[in-house]
Amino acid sequence: MVTKNHYTIGEAAEYLGKNPETLRRWDQDGKLVALREPSSNYRVYSKEQLESFSPFESKEQLVSNYVEPNNDYQVLELFAGAGGFAIGMEKAGLKCMALNEVDKWACQTLRKNRPNWNVLEGDIRDFSFKKYRGQVDLVTGGFPCQAFSYIGKKLGFKDARGTLFYEFARAIKEVMPPICLGENVKGLKNHDGGKTLAGMVSILDEIGYDVVEPQVLKAINYNVPQKRERLILVGIRKDVSAIYEYPSPNDKIFNLEDALKKGDLFDSDVPISKGSSYPESKKKFLDLVPPKGYWRDLPLEMQKEYMQKSFYLGGGRTGMARRIGWDEPCLTLTCSPAQKQTERCHPDETRPFTTREYARIQTFPDDWEFAGSISQIYKQIGNAVPINLGKEIGYSVVRFLNEYNSK
């Protein structure tokens, strides 16, 4: 506690029986606004705030975005990776007509698990998608973010040649589905002062699509036990009058225990699997870090030894020497679980998460097998869209397509 009558966000969450992430969201939504401790500017809550807070307001709401498809809706997915988004779409009732992916190991993963899927392996530049015109209801893909070279005041379709977003837009133009959907890292929203995203919007406008206001969706609000955020870019063909609405978020936040142990998310404990390990030189530091702790929880001299020159720089760098707690969502998974900048240490054991634990945190089903070496598997999982997030987005697309087809 900061003072006799004030609680930190962790203490307040424990007092109310909630997750700290829930209190942060309530703060943003104005439901339970934190005070600022004068000397540190940390969020704190008064005892009076917590005692008078309405139990009705603190009740977690489970929101269902489920909707039944009225038709066999077909999807063309680009930059499909290991199938995270495709599985989510499938769970939402959408049919996969074809998937394009350049990584050979990801393609093997797709074929291993769904032999009936039409996997188009290779560089997207080498494929024409014109044969899918009139057959596909949705073109989607997690296109890599690349900067554009600006010519004039408005970036045009031709100006974007050489970028993978151009190829994404080209495929949409060749197919002309009623709706298209791209996803990317949240940083795209402000990349180059927002010019990159504005250029993408102008390109979609040029090829015949009105863009819904882009939103950053937090995976923790869509039944994913991970603090992952993705920017969603939705385009509606200009002759279509149906309205697209983003999926509604849930108040309930799942944590690491929900991911790795039997419970509401999975009906069994996580299967045993292989994984990376830390070298002894790193392990001696992480052994001393408590659950939910990081490098600042080390003795001062060990902080300096571990961080080296970074110790004297500004910023928290809270991902370094980070051990995840059972009662919190995992930090965003990366493609390599043992990197110094982004450690994701197991709560009880001093090791990175195994490949199957990685997959659980991304809400992959346990029967989804991955091809390739351990490092290739981590890369595939780390790059994926969480399945449960993809499923909730899928429901929003189904709702849109149902409205479109009813007119």
C-alpha cells in the first residue's frame, strides 16, 4: 500500500477479486477511475472508492458474438502462416477456399492438419487470383507492414508496387469480394505519423472499397490469455449497403493458468512437449526473479550485470528477465522465446514456455500439429493470430455477410 488509505492497482484488484487488467480497462472506460499518487504518479485507489464501488459494475460480462452462417461463405486467405486466423474463421463457420503462404514449414503445417485445404505455396507475386472472382465472400490476410515511397499528396495503387500490401490489394481487386479484412501489428496505426495506414486506406478506396474506421483489438478481450494487440483493417465494396461492426469485447480476462491447466478454456492440462532452454549464464539471474517480476526484482549489482549499458538508460524495459505469473495473461509471445529483450519465463520453472504451452497461449487446439524444427515451430506460433480472436472476428464477418445476402 502506498499510504494507509490507498491501494496499488494490484492490491485493489485483489481487494475486488478482479484481474489488474480489468481495473485498467475500467479506468479507461471511466467506471472506476484511479487516482495518481503525487510522488510517483502511480495509479492508486482510495479505500472509500473500493468500499463504495457497486458490485453490479464490477461484474464480469460474458459477451457472445456467435452467429450462424446463412450460407456457405468462402474465404481466400493470404499470408496464412500456420493457420491461426484460418482456424478461427473455420470455427466461426466460414469455409476456406484457398490459402497462400510462402514459408514452406507453415505450408507443411497447413497440409498436415487440413489435407482438404487448397494451400498455394509460394510468393504471392507469382499467383493470379482472378479465377476466384465471384466465388469468394472474404479476402483476408496478415500482410507484412512495409513503408511506402510517397509520390505526390496521395499514395495510389501503382505507387505501392513492390510492397506486399500492393499484392494484398491486387488480390482483392482481382477477386472483388463484398468484404476484405487485413490485420497487422498495432504500431501500423501510427507508423510514419499515420501516413502508411492512410496510404493503405487510399489504395482500398481507389480499387472500390470503403474502409471502416480501423481498430486495434486486444486479444485479452476475446478469450485469449495473452496481451496481444492487432490492428484490423476492414474494407466494404462500395456497392454493398450492409454494415460491418467489430466483435463485442468480453469483460472476463483469462490468465496463464486458464491457458495451461484444465478449466474454462481447455478441458485438460497442457500436453508435455519440447522447448528451448536458457543458458546457465541467464538462468542464474532468472532463478531469482519471482512470478510477475522482471530485472528490477534482482539485487542491484545483478541488475547492473544483467542489463549492462541498458541499466543506465530510461524506460522500464519490463519484458527483460520477465517471469509470467499464473494469475495474469501472458505478455505477447514472440518468435523466439529466449531473446533477452522479450523473455517469457515459466512461473514455477526457470525455462521458456514449451512449444505446446506457446500454442495454448495462442489458443491453438492441442491436436494442431506443427511441422519443422523447434525454432521453426516457435516462429510459426509466435507469428500467428490467436485462434479465439480470429473466431470472434469471424463471427462479425458472418453477421455482415448474412445481412448482405438477405438484401
